[in-house]
Amino acid sequence: MLRMSKLFLKTLRDDPADAEVASHRLLVRAGYIRRAAPGGFSWLPLGWEVFRNVEKMVRDEMNKAGFQEVHFPALLPREPYDTTGRWTEYGDNLFRLQDRKGADFLLAPTHEEMFTLMVKDIAGSYRDLPVHLYQIQTKYRDEARPRAGLIRTREFVMKDSYSFDLNDAGLDESYAAHRASYIKLFDRMGLPFVIVSAMSGAMGGSKSEEFLAPMDIGEDTYIRCTSCDYAANVEAITTPAPDEITLDGLPAAVVHDTPGTPTIETLVDFVNANESMRHPDRDWTTADTLKNLVVNLKHPDGTIEPLAIGIPGDRDVDMKRLEAVVSPAEAEPFSAEDFAKHPSLAKGYIGPGALGSDNASGIRYLVDPRIVSGTSWITGADSSGNHVINLTAGRDFTPDGVIEAAEILKGDTCPACGSEVEIARGIEIGHIFQLGRKYAEALDLWVQGEDGKPATPTMGSYGVGVSRCLAAVAEATCDEIGLCWPREIAPADVHVVMAGKEGGPQRVAAEQLAADLEARGLRVLFDDRVKVSPGVRFKDAELLGVPTIAVAGRGVDADVPTIEVKDRQSGERSDVALADVVDHLVSVCTA
RNA sequence: CGGGGUGUAGCGCAGCUUGGUAGCGCGCCACGUUCGGGACGUGGAGGCCGGGAGUUCAAAUCUCCCCACCCCGACCA
């Protein structure tokens, strides 16, 4: 039994000034956590209780799925991470440090290397596979900007699992097993979630999905359909191509003088205001224009390749989508010097006429999927101050291919059902990933196959942010007045409130009730504080968020004494006869 | 890393423009009253005003430089 008279707890009446999001604000106010470092939190008794409940739930689901728990140090030597290249590749987000002898160490941001080495150490034969291991461990990432309380910290607890299979079919099974156990886990947490594809296009093959808890304060943007259940990461969504248009009878392309129109907006205004350029039936819009821009692709081997991208003028290039498509290359903006090297490119007036491997610049030219044969565009005429109207794809120009780099806008077409998508935000609570053989190969993990020859296992990795899930649950379940935990996560089943005069019958009833409930196996938080007014007790009970509140108050004085039982979430109250209340509460709490 | 904001008692804030012995609310301690929705009275304790340097007879207040935190963006297996 947790007695509030003894509990190391202080609730705050006012919101802490540095907390913006509800989960952060309430967890601090309710005395669950305190900020201790940039991106680091200390846990107070109630918070730690809740944390362990979440952790227990994660562990339980992992064990149920047949995965085995192991544990690694968080403080690791450099060497294995050097072998896989991640000592450097991980970049600024890796906490690096040295021991007294000057040897390099790191605080692990994730443990692929260690799991791989452990399997290498133990498993020797294909008969030892598949292997499914997990750990629950504190992870360290030197985040540029920790934010939103427990949502994004530099030290956090993560459950990470790894699967080792002999072949792709096995990996698929392992992946599916983890996916299924995550669905059970997040359902059990009472957390609404969507699974979005996070497949990175150009890398090919490696399958990846994110579990997102949809909420406005989330930092991951994803796309969801307004009518079907399609959901995808912005990087993974594909743009449906419209039908091609027959070229017969389309108006010819005409070059016009369009002085002083370096931007899409000035261009549209200009052509609409000019009689000779007006659209016969309507105003031109920015969606009628074809915007061409050039970037430099920096390939991992150091080579630089210019790439031209054509997209409808009503949208911008989404750098995240572009990077995902060109990965592992990186995209950088075209500089003034780059333009100087390509005199055929008229900055602000770049058109398909100069682009593509067959034209003046020789620059590879990829266009948005909407730009299909027969679509006509207003676009640059490759000399300063000139644009061309009705330049038609498939007739006047032929791009080298298509590229998914345009930003996704609300109202875009759903690739699954054809209705409209919307843009939503979510918290990434889980991520499952088919790694393949990258780590096994780098660390020389192999087992003897059935045929006696060495075989390299293929791996999957699967993560759940434990501390982040706690915050997500708090965020999803709380209301204006406080936290509101699902029973399994809550620090107690029943919050017993003594609401009468100290030394009166309420005291006696509350003490007895708390003891009886505990004897029946319920977890009890008992507000037995003296010299605390009833108002404070009620407010604190609501703030702390235990799902069921039992008040020994006025009802105790009645001819047939009663206890008020209140459901924290719904706010419903009922008076239950003192004689029946223990049974009643046991059934409520074990339902 | 760019833009914006904030640092004054445990928490939330005022004071700064116009320099002159540091204030309010909550919380805390003592006593009394009260006891079903963050009660009341009386009396207390508690602060190197983020740090450093400067200007001045005098700096929370003016100047310069740091640092920390929050928000937006960039970044983020």
C-alpha cells in the first residue's frame, strides 16, 4: 500500500513553465518525473512505478512471443562500431568518450553490433537459428534538440530486439512475429496507433514499418487517407500518375517574352494579365506551371552528379522525400558556381529544352509522376525573361524518368483508393526493420549450413521506446485536470481518499477499506494525509490519475454507510454500501 | 546550426523603460479555527536576482561576453 502520508511526493498547483506538451506538464505536476539534465529526467516513486508497469508489459509481450531477454552494457568500446563503420557514420548523435588510458568508448544509441557479436559467439550451426533476442536498455543519443518532456530525450529506455535467420523466408517470419507482437503490445497499452510504411525507395529490399501514435504533438509527419485505412510515411507514399492524354489537336507550344518573372507567382500573374498569353477558358494557376530545379547529388564515393527535377509549380520539393529517393547519395542545392559551369541553364527560366541527357546541359532530368505524356505546361524557355506556354510532355520534351520528390499536400490522391489524403502527425513508438546481412557480414557472423558450407544469417531489428510509450500513453489518455492511466499501467488500482475529520468515522472506514482492498490483491494508493483539505485530496486524486477513486466521506455517516466510487476517466460516481464496496471494487478492478 | 523567447525563494511570476538596502501568490514551519472540491487567521523561515567583466558614489535594473532552458525550423537506425 502506498500511503500518501509517507510517499515521497509533492504535487504542483501551477504548471511548470518549461513544459509545453500535456504529458510533460502533468507528469511533472503530478510528481512523477523531474528534469535533471538537458534531455534527461529523474523518476520519482510514482513515476518509477508507472515506468516499471510499462516495462513489465513490454517484457511480457516479448516473452509471450518466445523472444529471450539478454542484456548488454550501455558503455561500449569503439571497436565493433568501427568495424561496421558506425563510429563515424552515426555522426554527431553518438556520445563518444574516453577512459583513463585514452581508449575510445561510446554510449550505445542502439546495439546491432553487440547482438551480432553475441550470436557469433554462441551460434555455430544453422540448427541454432532462428534466434530472437531482446533487451530493455538505456540508450544514449546526443539529440540536437531534446523536446516535449519524455518524447524526445538524450537518455531513454528502449526495448530493442533482433532476429537472426538463415534466409529471407525466415526473416519474413521473424518480422511478422514481431509485427504481430507489437500490435498486441500497443493494443494492451490502450494506445491508438497506425502502422506506416517507411520503406526507403532507392535502397530497395529492406522492409521497414513505423508504429505511430497519432497525435498533434508528434514529430513524425505521415499521410493518411480520409476514407480508406491507407497510411504512409511521407517518404514512402507514391503519387498515382494520371492517364496519358492523346497528343492530337493539342495547342502548339509558343515562346513568349515574360520579362521580370523569375518566380512562379510573378509568372502566373503576368500570363493572366497578358491578352496574347491568356488561357482561352480560365485563369492559369501555379499548377499549370512546370518548375525545374537542379541539385547536386553527392554520392558516397565522393562523386558529384547534377540532377534536374521537374515538378508542378504549385508545390515545392520535399527534401526528405528527395533524400529518401536518392539515398545513399545526398542532395545539395545548386550554387552560383554550379550555374556558371552550366551556361545552358538560365537561372529562373530553366526549361525541359535544356535538360535531359540528350539536350544542351546533359543533366539527367527526372519529373514528378503527374507529368505524363500529353500534359501541357508553362515553363522556362531557357533564356532569361522567356517562358514557353503549352510545352507538352511526350511531344515537346521527354524526361529521363520520374522521381517522387514533390511535397505531399492535403487533398492529394490516395494511392490505395483514389480519394483524398490528409497530413497527420504522430509519435514514433515502434519501428520494425529488415536489416539483411549488413551487420552479419561486417562482423563476420556465419553459421555452418545444412550443406556444410558457411551461411550468413539475415537480421531484423525491432525497437519500442519504453519511456516514450509512457509519455504517449499519458498524452493520449490525460484530460484537462490530470493524468488518467489505463489500469495496467497505473501506479495503483484504487486511490482511497479519506474525506472526513481526522479521528472521525471516515478515518476508520478509509483505513479499513484500504487494508481490505490490499488483502484482496488490489494495488492501493491511500490518501491518509492529515491536515489536508478535502479539495486538495480530490484535486490530487484527479491529477495523479489512478483509474478508480474511492472516497470515504459523508456517506460513511449515513444509516447505511456508503463509499463513493468514482471512475477517473468517465467521471461517473456511485455510492456503494460499505458492506459491499470491497467486492464491488475487486470486480471493477479485475474486469 | 538559423530565427524567436525566457533566466529573480522549492513552484508560478512582478520589479528592469527612468540605477538608490528584493517583492507578490502558491508551497514550507509554528499555533489556533475549519473539514466534500486546490479553506482561514496570526506569526515565521527562505534569494550571490543564471555566470563573468565593465560603467557608476551606487547595478536585479545600463554595456559587453559567456552559459542554460523553452518554442519554431534544420537535423534525427
